[in-house]
Amino acid sequence: MNHEPCPCGSGKAYETCCGPYHAGEALPETAEQLMRSRYSAFVRGDADYLLATWHSSTRPASLDLDARVKWLGLKVHAATAGGPGDESGTVSFVARHKIGGRAYRLEETSRFVREAGRWVYVDGDVS
């Protein structure tokens, strides 16, 4: 078994954290779990998962991930609603990355809703 740490920063192993979501073996139960799994998908270059977890009204036709981006870490600041019994929620976070040695921070409050019973990313406000 591979016990590499999950990129989402949960402290769990990838295989027991975001791995089952990426493999289609489980669905995130909360908006925060989905947001963390989407961050991990960016780290791992999994465009298919990102597109599959994007709301149908805002999903791009395709996603070209920049291989030069090196993701450095995720810090979740707050989650509002988005629990197992909710229909919508928001998650505020900072995702740090580098491109060509230059550091960047993406600070966003993302909106999530349930679509066909599963959590999906709608859009976000970048700070």
C-alpha cells in the first residue's frame, strides 16, 4: 500500500482521503471534502475529475492544466453550510503554488451545490 500524504492537507494518506473520490469509488459528503479533492486533483493533474465535479452551468468544455504549476499547499479558512444534509455551501481557502520559481497565492471563496445528489463546484470569488 502507498501511504503518501494526501495533497489536500488533511493529514491522511491519499489512498484513504481523496484517492477514493478520484477513483470513482466514493463521493464527497461535504462541500469541503469536494473542495479538498478538487485541490488534490489539480496537484495530480486530474482534469477529468475536475470537469466531472464542476456544475453543468459553469463547467468549461475542456480544461488544459499547466504542467509548469507546482502546487505547494492548501489552507482552508472557513466552511459555511455544505454539510451532508445541506444543498449548498461555501469554502474559503488559500492555495499556494509556483510557476517557474515565482510564488503565487490563490485566495478564493468557492460556491458548491448539490447536482443530481452530489456536490459540485459552481464558481468562486477570488480575493
